[in-house]
Amino acid sequence: MDQDERLEAAARLRLATARLARRLRQQAGSGLSPSQQSVLATIEGHGPLTLGQLAKIEQVAPPTITRVVGKLEDDRLVRRLVDASDRRVARVEITADGRRRLAHTRQRRNAWLAQQLDAVDTTVLADVDAAIRVLEALTMDHEPADPVNGGRT
């Protein structure tokens, strides 16, 4: 594959993944904005976080993260905890309702995608599996460092 073909493949891959991501967001049925969904998943994945840590991971400004977390708090999907060693520091953690909402959203998205795959010819599913391995390799090899733990996200 020459350089022009790689660029064309990259453009097609970018467009296809963007469209798929948009379709999956539409299937969420969570009542959450994409930003709220992302923040909730980040809190679930990284444990209790300060707003500053959360803003770094989500790559948004502190006022934005404050607004998003405030809405999630209003919906009782997250709660703030006062740090035992420094009472000036608050951390945000996911609630049981937040975990249920994320699980429901993931189930809906997975069910929709599985339904789409049911319509794919079985001989093509091996290609889908190979494509998944490529996508996993692309995302694993290039994830940014986790600003909270110093490792991968």
C-alpha cells in the first residue's frame, strides 16, 4: 500500500468510525449528553477524582467540568466526597444509580450493534473480527498517558 492509498484508507476509516460513534451515541437512550456520558464513564473507570483531575482526563476547562458534574449530581449519578486527609479537597464518585445508567446505556448500544452485525453476511464476519483487532491495536498503542495514575487510560 503506497502513501496515497494509506491516506485514502485513513480518511475512510476516520469517516466510518465517526459515523459509527454517532450512531452508537444515538442508541444510548440514557438521557445524558455525550459529555455527561463521558464524564460518568471516566469517574467509573478511574474511581473518585477531583474536578481538576477529571478536567485533565476529559480535556476540558474547569468551568465545563464543574457544570457537567453539577448536572450529574442533580441527577444523583455522582456524589462529592470530602477528602479525609485534606477537608478542602473534594472528590467525585459514581453512585449506584450512575453505574446502573451506564450499564443500561452500554447494553442498549451493544444490542443495537449486535443487531447490525446480524445483518452482515457470515463470511464477512471474519473480516469484522480482523478489523476489530486492528482498531484495538490502533487505540491501545496510542492512548495518552493517564494524568491521574501516570499510566494508560
